[in-house]
Amino acid sequence: MLPLLDEIARKRKLLGLTQKQLAKIAGVSQSFIAKIESGKIDPAYSKVKAIFDVLEKLELGKNHTAKEIFHKGVVGVQKNDKVAKAISLMMEHGFSQLPVFNGEKCVGCISEKTILSQVTATKDLPQVAQKTVEEIMEEAPPQIDENAPLPLISSLLSVYPAVLVTKKGKVIGIITKADLFKIIT
């Protein structure tokens, strides 16, 4: 038997998740979570079970946290930097993607895949290299607190290539799939 629907909001908040984060991990929409929490709908058993399964998984793994595995310091580019600079940093550090910042705030991500799609579309590498990062960047990677539990991190990494780690709202590190694999082996 499942717990009462009221438990969803309580457990979500205890785990430090937003409705959007829980929805993404559970495979439902954020508005669906909001409607359940406000009591506006009577959801299907299978959807509620999926949400509670995710919450339980996160609760069990909350012993390990982001601060145990993240890389301190983040190599990134500013939104007004040229794509050529991003390419250079990727090659220098062996990264396949970089966060894009506007000052200290992460506003996007640039990846090898994004750059290659631009090259394919224009067939003019010098033209792509001279664009600003902001012109071709993708959405920003998710940001989590340094105390975020390991199951949350692994769930996010199943969807995103990287997760930024924050402390008091400031980005202090990054976790990639490779970092997660290191603690498994």
C-alpha cells in the first residue's frame, strides 16, 4: 500500500528537491507534481507508485553526497567569449562540454555536439569559431547543493552530461558521469 499523497511534498522537501527535479526523475511533468501536492487531481496508481519509488530510492542513498565526489573549480566560458576559446579549453582539458557563465551565474552549456552541429549546418569552421558562445549554447546543466544525495545525482546524470555543485548559491564544482563511475569502482 502506498503512503498518503501528502507525503510526496514532505519527502520531496526533505530531500531538497524542487517539483521540477522530482518530475524529471520520475518521468512526469512538473505541473502533475504540483497538482498532486495541491490536491487538485486524483492520479493514477502507476504514476504515484513511480514517484514514491523515486523518493524511496533517493532516501536510501542520501548517505553519500555531492561534496564527496565533485571536482573543485569549474572550467567554463563566459557567454560573450568566442566559440574558438571554448574549443581551445575543451581540447586543453579534455572536456566534451563546458558550462557557460554570465559573470558567476551559469546560463548555458556548450558541447562538442553543439559545435559540430553548427559546423555541419554552415560548413564554415572559421565562421563558427568567431561566433559568441551565447549564439549557439544549449540550456544550462542542473545545479544541486553540495549536500545533494547520490541517487539524485545519478538520476540527473542519466539525463544530463554534467551537474554543477553549489554552496550558498555559488558554483563550486562539477560532477560528470565519469566522476560517478569512480566511486562505484
